[in-house]
Amino acid sequence: MGKTAGIIIIGDEILSGKVQDYNSFFMAQELWSHGITLCRISIIRDSTDEIAEEVVDFAGRFDYVFTSGGIGPTHDDVTIEGIAKAFRVRPVIDEILKARLEKKQGSLSPEQLKMAEVPEGAELVDDETLSFPLIKFRNVYILPGIPQLLRKKFLAIEKLFDEPSIYLKKVYVDETESKIAPLLNEIVRKYEKVKIGSYPVLDNKDYTVMVTLESLDKEVLAEAFKSLLDLLSPGKLIRVEE
């Protein structure tokens, strides 16, 4: 395993079902494509204490932490306050963010000024693609909850990731999962550097199980892949994707 990550989705609207979470799915795909192993996704309330507790836990366990939501101007936007509390610092007004907001919105109300708050000691990540910088505190990247804005900021910061690629192969079979389980167990025992996934599907005319093999070691992955194909019964292999 290379570098690790955790995602914290913040918002009562997600937990109540009023809004669907698309952000964790997007970030999971992007992290995997950059060789970063996503270990946990957490969805929590708009609660300063819960945010503080979750962030400090994730920051100590994972190389990268990404929060989504709770950085707007309203009463329930408490992510900055929660992260500041997690690391025992104050929320402060960042002059660069304040200037950006004033340029865009003119004289700021207290609610608008709230969007210039950062945990004391935070840094800004900025480039030409962003109209508003991303806030980073230690290994915590603080992202908006609106999917379009989150994606734009995430695509800007992913340039900073420089991890080894995760190689992937997919095998589609027409067999029950229980029948191929012993074969997969044999591969798992033999190739410790290869991660095996088995995903059955229903009502599919082409195949019944998709098996994935992934590894940071391209050569070992190729060996495991060949071993699996050799173990499958004739006629059960539908197709492969490499």
C-alpha cells in the first residue's frame, strides 16, 4: 500500500436524504487513479464537536484527509470552526481570501466575511484555474460541498499528488461467486502484493461475477492474473480488461 486517504462528508442534508452525496464517489475515483488508497469515508452532521473529533482522528491515521461541505456563510457552516477546534487553534480571517471576496462582492457583511475564515496557520492552494483558493491545514484539504466547485478544486490540487500508479485488471466470468471463491483464495495466498475483489451482479446476460486484481507491482499483478486465468474452468471466462 502506498499513501492513504480519508474523506469526511459534512452535512445534515446528506444524512437526512435531502441531498445525494456525489463527492465521495468522484474523489474515490480520482484518488485511485493517482495511486492513493482511500481507506475510509465518513458522513457526519454539521456539528463542531463531531467535525473536530473526526478530523483529528483521520489526520492521525491517513496521509491525506479531504473534507467536503460546511464552508459557506450560513449558521450551519461550521467546518472551519470544527477543524480549528480539532487542532486547538483559532478561526481567523485570511486577508487574501478577504480581498478576493471584496473584489468579487464589494463591502462584506459578517456572513460573507465568514467565508474568509481559516484555521490559524492554514495555507492556501491556488492556481490559475481557481477563482477562490483552497484551504489546507496540515494534511487536511478543506473542500466545498457543491459538487461542481469541489471537482474544480480537486482537479487543481491533484497535480500535487505524485504516487506510484495502481495497476488494475478485470476478469468477467459466468460462474457463481461460491464456485470461484476457492480459486480466489488460492491467488490471495500466493500473491500477497495483489488485492483481489469479487463483485457478483444480477440480471446480467453476459457475466455473473466481475473479479478485479490490483497492485502497485505490475509484474506480480501479471503473474497473478495469468494464474487466475489458468484456474478458471473452460468456457467460464467471458472477457478480460487490462
